[in-house]
Amino acid sequence: MLNALEVVTTVVVGVMVGVEFSVAFFVNPILNGLPGDNGLRGRTHGARLLGAVMPFWYVGSLVLAAIWAVAGWHHSGAGLVVTAAGLLILSVVMSILLLVPINNRVKTWTAGGLPADWKQQMNRWDRFHYVRVAVIVAAFALLAAALAL
């Protein structure tokens, strides 16, 4: 049973990392490269879609890692799993404090009703997101290493 939990947790976190990595390094740069505010529609749609899904994914990943940490406490790699869970906690806190407030504003924007600093807000979100991606990549790497032990 523990082996199945380890694999499921690693896969769930790994897919989340893939989505967030893709947003950071491919999707948003593509949208940002469009002329004027043409990328705004994609960013606002993404804010609504991913904003609805990602809280469950982040918290679910954290819960799975926490269960693995408790269930595998006396197994090799437990320290790696606990550290990964700590990083996932950090990613949730970062999301709530830094990214969600911006995301909640972005998802309400329309081409006719943009704040004057909309590009600066998008850049701020992107910078915070890069840090969050680094945190969850580290968590995933720790989970993968623990799985290999």
C-alpha cells in the first residue's frame, strides 16, 4: 500500500510541476509575445481555469506527501518526504499570499477595463510564479529521490 501511495504522490506532484513549468516557461512567454494586449485574453482565461483547479491540486499534493511522510516515517527516505512536504507547504503559502491576490484581479479584467499597471501586475505574478516553480520542482525531486530509495 505504501508503494502505491509513493508512486501516486510522485506522479500527482510531477504532473503539477509539468503544468506549472509549462505555464512559466512556455505559455506565458508566448502570450506575452503577442502584440499589445492580445495575450490578455489567454491570461485571463488561464487565471479562471487554472485558478479553479490548482488549489485542489496543490493542497491534494500536500496531503498526499503528508500521508506518505506519516505512513513511511520509519522507512528510508522519510526525511526527504518530510522536506518535500515542507516545500509544498511553502508553495501553498506563497500561492495564497502572493499569487492568488493577483490572479483574482486578472481573472476579472477585460480588454476595455484594464488597470493602468496591468503589465506590471503580470510581471510581478510571473516573478513570484518562477520562485514557486523552483520550490515545487525541488519538492518533486525530493519525492523522486525518496521513491528511488
